[in-house]
Amino acid sequence: MAEKLTKRPLVLASLVSSMFMAAIEGTIIATAMPNIVADLGGFSLYSWVFSSFLLMQAVTTMIYGKLADLFGRKPIFIIGVIIFLLGSILCGLAPTMGALIVFRLIQGLGAGAIQPIVTTIVGDMYTVEERAKVQGYLASVWGISSVIGPLLGGIIVQFIDWAWIFWMNIPIGIIGLIGVIIFFHEEVDTERKSIDYLGSSLFFIAISCLIIVFVQAGTSWAWISPESISLLLIFVICTAIFLWHEQKATSPMMPLALWKNKLIVIANIATLLSGMITLGLSSFLPTYVQGVMGESAIVAGFTLSTLSIGWPISATLAGHLVLRIGFRLTAFAGGFALFLGTFLFFLLDADKGPIYAGISSFIVGVGMGLSSTTFIVSIQNTVSWYERGVATSLNMFMRIIGSAVGAAFLGGILNMRLNHFYQQSGEDLEIANTDMLLDEGMRETISPETLASMQDGLTYALHTVYTGLFMIGTLTFVILWFFPKVTIEK
């Protein structure tokens, strides 16, 4: 397909701007949330502003990938960006927190197309030697956006208005749209296409139920509650029917033959596990640095930003390494870095300080960059044009699900161990009191004895979380021993 495409630098610039728009949306809103809550109210719905976006992105990523294989990348990309921009305009105009959540769903509906289709177009436009390097550049977009997102969000909130966090997407998205419409050309088979409506619907329902359980259970609902059990039951039933249907469908939404490819299976399992590691660190490292080490939010942000620095550097390096030492050894190097980084977190204690935490975080970022770029390029190298969209989307979907599972699983461990510590110590404390540890002003009002007990409890609980992360890191490393040796097809 590469020779059919024209103006590759201009198309790539358009794709990078679109990718940046979707990537920064995940981090820029975090800084603005206190102002949004102050304006709109609805603090009890706080987490759903993030979760609604993630939910819709997760359930549509695979569907868009299949549609891109059927109808071509260009029309699906254009539809995705237009929906995302419409959602962005509406988010800025939201009169209530409930409306904002609905509009974030629309944004997520568009975002589900952007990342996988951008990555697939790059797979189409470039040879494998070029592809490895360009996928590294795309990974850099995510690293850069996660570093500057919170800072840019803070500036916009302080000097303009929180609505511009959403409206700034409009010019960026339009530039990306124009570039792809004018300069990207592809040949798509014009014969009548068969769309797997039933498979797509079953997948949508199953994954929606699963993610809602991950978001709500352990916080709003108990894990063993009628709501959680009912949704998990719907997930199991819909998944079973989906798998049965996909075997018979003319043009299945998820070709099950992909799961017979050893490379894809290993890459996707490792991606799921590494997604758990990334979100586990993002969720709990700032809490450790602020609550246990007693450092400021800025220092906590530094320890996490090193992950975002290590990721793009090593992703770019991976583009060169796969050509020199091959996919298997590069993926293995990424697995070793994840193992080493999570082992350092397993050894973490308050005395080691934030610099140790920052270095450990950086090493995890190196592991993520080396492995994620290698997975995408190797998967795209082993499938045809007609499966490249769905295969790429499947890998990204596994990371999103890994993030959701990781947040729920590790968050559940944290709460359980913290409760256990407080019960054993006989202190009249609850998990809700932990909020005071994360507020520098409130921390000073706590008596030294209670403060010490709360920090001991948080240290105890978070050490268990980091033990869990180390086990996941070890499992990822072990799985990558089985990554097959693949010849690079030019």
C-alpha cells in the first residue's frame, strides 16, 4: 500500500497533531477538575468524568479497527475526529456535571477511532524499517502530552476558563482533518462489505458491563452486590455468545484466527499486564510520595513524570533496536526493564526518598517504550492489510482493559490491606481519613501519634500494592521468554 500514498511528511504531521489531541485529553482535564466541580457541582460523579471517556474509548476501539479494514482508514479516521470535536465543543458548554459526563462519552466515542487508526495508517504508509522508527515518534506524542498536559491545564484554568481545555482541540483537530483529507490516498476494495452488527453489539454490551463493574465496584458498590454480579453475568453471557457468533460470521468483528498467531497472543497478554503496571503506578505512586514520604504534590508529580520521559526515549530507541537485534530481543529487553522497575518499587520505603521513586518510575517507562513499540510493529508485520486495523486495535484494546483491571485489582488490594491494618492496630481510623495525609494543610492538624499510625497503615497497604506490581512485572518478563523469533519482512 505504501506506493499508493502521497505527501507522507504532511500526512504524518496531520496524524501526529490528531494523536496529540486525543492523548492530551486524558491528562489535561485532571488539573481542571477542581474548577469544573466548583462551577458545575456534582462531586459524587467526579470519577465518571474520566471513566466515561475511557469506557467509550475501550468499547469502540476494536469496532473502529474492523471498520477501517472494511471501508479503509481515511473515512473512519475522519468520522472519529469529527465526533471527537463535536464532543469537545459540547463539553465546554456543559451546564451540569451529568451533561459533562454524557459529552465525555461522545468524546470517547471519537477517541476510540483516533489512536488505532493513526497507528494503522502509519503501518500502511511505511516499510517495516521506517515503521519501527515512526511508531517510536508516535509513542513520544503520548509521553510529551502526559508531561505537559497537567501544566497546560493549570495555565488554561488560571488565566482563561476551563472550557478551553476542550475547545483547544478544535483548531488542532481541524488541522489533522485537512491534512488527511487532502494528502492521504488509499485504494480500498469497492465490493459490497458485510458488517458484523450482532458481533459488534455483543462486544459493546459485554465490555461496557465489565468496565462499569471495574469503575463502580469497591467504591459505589460492593464487589459481591446485586449490581456487580448482574453486570458480570451479562458480560459472561454476551462474551460466550460473541465467541460462538464470531466463528460463524461472514466478516467477523474480531477474527478469532488472530488468536492462533503465537506472536499476537504473547504480545497482547504482555500488553494487558503492562497496562496494569502503568495505571497501578499512575494511581498509587503520588499517594505514596505525598502520604508516606510527606512530600508536596509537585514532587509527587516529578516521580511520575519520569515514567513519561523514559517511555518516548526508549520507544524511539526501540525503532532502531528491532532492526539491529530483532523483535524478540527488543521485547525481551522491555520485559527485563519492567521486571527491574517493579522490583525497585517492591523495595521502596519512605527512607529511600522521591529520587529513588523517580528513577524506578523511569525504568518502568523504559520497559513500556521498548515493549509497546515492538509489539505494535511486530503485529503489523505479521498480518495482511485486511487485518492490520483490527490487529492493531486489539493490541490497544488490551492495554485499555489492562488499565481498567489494574486500577480495580490494585485499588481493591489497597483498601483491603488498609482496613486490615486499622483493625489490627485498634486505631479508630477509616480509609476516608487517608485524604488528610494528601493535603499539606490538613496533615499539620493531625497529632504526631495519629499521623505516624496513618502513615504506617498507608506504607503497609501500598507495599502490598507494589508487591502485586512486582508479581505482574515478573509475569510479563516470563511471558516474553516465549515471544517468537520473527524475520523482518521488508
